[in-house]
Amino acid sequence: MRRSWLPVGLLWLGYTVLLIALTKYVAILPAQWAEEAQVVDEAFILLMYLGSPVMALVLAVMTWGIIGWRSDGADREDGPNQQNNRVLVTTWLVITSALAIGVLINPGFVGLAEIRGEPSSDYVIGIQAAQFFWEITYPNGETALDELVVPAEKRVRYDVSSVDVLHSFWIPAFRVKIDAVPGVPTQVYTTATAEGTSDDDVNLRVQCAELCGAGHAAMAMPVRVVSDAEFNEYIESLGGSE
Ligand SMILES: [Cu+2]
């Protein structure tokens, strides 16, 4: 038993350094197209750092279990029961409680406040979900079904609703997602940072993120980020074409 502490400790240290280095130097997150995406990604990376030593401990114990305790054909008994180790239990409880409360506050409450704490917006766009399409209502009352056009560098509030079942309004490039619930209006905010289309980035799209029926996977719609002037031209043109 005692001879296991040093190798497990060293393995733990090694895995921790490896996982933190991977988090820091391997870009696993897609491109950010909104201010909200920066907040969400920072929270994601912070949780990866905090999770690294925890996962490293699991990997260290498993690795040592495979290498250090490899079967030599002899029958082995289980190790001594650890249930009365007060110091270990107390330390574990204090550390995990502190971590849980810490992430609840930041990035939890702090991040949510950054994304949707301030209720101001430059434009309000209505999003109505239905099996299996999205209907958009622009500030001038015009509607569209084929794509979502939003102005860059403007804060947009989306008033999300559903006419039938649960859906979820998700724009991966903006990292925002909110449920569309029949009878319960929900809201989400985005501030796009650059102009672009779904040809530039496949994540620049609205995608349903709540299994809503046979057409769920196809319940997607391209997002086009344009300048403020182009946005206003576009929504005016929707009225003229009818
Ligand atoms: Cu759906």
C-alpha cells in the first residue's frame, strides 16, 4: 500500500502538467463570432484547468493499477478499508465543496451576469420555433424563414417562443443557446463581432438543440452577419418583395 504513494503522486503530477499543457496549447474550440462566445469559452477553459488535476488523479490511479499491480498469478486480497480516515475525508470534502461553490460563483453567476445581466439591446428579433423550422420576426414586423440576418457590433435580443413542442435556439458560433418552450417566452442576447456567412464558418447557423421530432437534425438555418446599414436595408427589402 505505502509503496504506491510515490509513483501515483508522480503520475498525478505528470498527467496534470500534460492536461494543462494540452488545454493551453491545443485550440479545440471553434472560431468566436460574438462577445458572448468569449465569455463562454473563457468559462469552458477555466473548467478544463480545474478539471485537469481531477482527471489526472483518476488516470494516475488507473495507470498504477495496471502497471504496479499487474497480476503475477498469485491471489491477492483487497487492501485495508479506508472509511475511518478522517483527515482524508475532511480534506476531500473541503476541497471539492470549495471548488463547487467557487465555480458556481465564477464563472457561474459572474458569467451569466456578463452575458444576459444587462437588459439593454439595439434590436429585438422574434424567433418562433415550430416542427421543423424557425420563423424570424424583425424589428419592423417583417418575417423570414430562410436565414437569420444580424447586424455586426450591435446587441440583439432574441425573444424565443415555440408553437408546438420543446425546441432550443442555438447559434454555435455565438455560443448561446436558450430553450424554446411553448407558452413560456425566453430571451437571449448576442453581440456579433465580425461580418460573415455560414460559407465562412459552418457554425454560423441556427441549429435546434433539443430533440423535437423526426426533422430535428435538419432544423437549421444559416446566419449572416452584416453591417448595421445592410441590416436595415435587408429588413426593409423584405417588405418590398411581397
Ligand atoms: Cu426543434
